[in-house]
Amino acid sequence: MLLRDQDLYNAISSGSLRIDHLPPLSAHDWHAMASPVQPASLDLRIGRIYLPGVAAAELGSVQNPLRGWSLHTGHTAVVVTREVLHLPHDLAAIGFPPSSVSSQGLLMTNPGHVDPGYEGPLRFTVINMGKESYPLQEGAPIVTLLLFRLASNAYRAWPDRGNPQGRQPTEEEISKLSADFVDVEKRASAIAQRTLWTAGIGATVVAGAVSLVLGWVGGVSDLRTKVAELESKLGVATLQRTVQDLDSRLKTVEQSQPARKTL
């Protein structure tokens, strides 16, 4: 049976469903728009944020997680929920990103089933597939849970099978992920180099151009647009027009000269 809002409220209020760090559900706000309890679901929020490729002890590392981060296009992060679940042996859950999250291009790679008896926070690997940076912020909704009551307790629940309870990610686990899932920086660098070499600009200028593109790439909505802006800043279009103008003038001068007589 899928638990509806009143079922969720009763289970949480009575303690039969324990969720640590859940906002208090008073009689005046538990059914409001911003309540974690929705008509037939429960919203969980961002707690800690971890970044692949970050050195130990730096911001975003396992030892020093972030509470807020602007996730650039194509970049990856690991998010752990603030709430800690303590599911009884007769409740299971299914998690997925709410529409307010997925509609902005945030891809969650590992939502899914939560077994009866599970205890701990939930964690997800997220990738920003949108055109703009996505603001990951502690306390913002990140996953919607559908909770189902079983006809009876699971014969062997999650901990009874020797499974570990939920925990924070380890440095080894984080290091297996790619910080830039779609290689945005490499693609931007290649675009800049191709464009500038085609325009006849030398290697020194290309190196500077690549640096400029990489400085912008975090918030780009269209790499081609940014390359066009880069061409404008470097005067590529102006240079081409100047060369064409000089060539035209030279032809005009040549045509105006009297023809030489041949012997």
C-alpha cells in the first residue's frame, strides 16, 4: 500500500517511521506547499555535498564537505541527504528527483529502491546536464520518496542480510567519479583552437584564448556563442575585414596602372 499524506503524518508523529532531522510537522504546516509531506510522497533535502577530484581536506572533500555549490554544466557532485532514515521492517521506499529538480537538467544517476530495515542518509551522484549552473544548496529538496507498507515484515530485512547501513561516502568512492562528466573544458579548448587557427591567429594567441574560454565555461549557455564573443574580443573579424580591404585596394591600384609596352 502506498502511504498517503495522512498515513505519513501519523507514522512520523507516532514514531513508527523515524526520520532524523526532518522538519517538525506541526498541525498548522505539515500539509502546506513547502511541507516535506506531500499528497503521497515525502521530500528529502540536501545535507552535504562532495566533489570528485578535490584534494583531501579541501572544500568539497570527504573531510571538508560543502553546504552549497554552483554545479557547472557537465560537472558531477555527490549529495547526501540531511535526513537520516530508520525504516521499519514493513516499509520500503522508491526515490527519484522531484520535477522541480529534474526540469532544470539535474540528472540523478542512482535513485531507486530502499529496502525495509534500511538506516542512514541517502546519497546520490548528480550531473548537471542543463545549460546553466545548478545551485546545490543545503536544505533544498533533492529527492522524493514513495513509501509502501508491506503486508507483513520482510523475512530478512536489509540489516539482517549483513548489508551495511547508510553512511557518508569515502574518498575512494568519490575518486572513482569524473569531475567533468562531458569534458566541457576539453571541448571548449578544442573549439577555441579550431576557430582561431582557421582565422590565422598564432599559437600564442590561441593559448590565451583557451584560457579565456575556460574561464567562462562554468556558466556558458552556448559554447558557440562564447566562441563568437571570443572572436570579437580578439579582433578576428576586424582583422579579416582589414585584410580584405587591403587586398581590394591593391587590386584597384594595379588596375589603374598603365600597361607596359613589350618589345
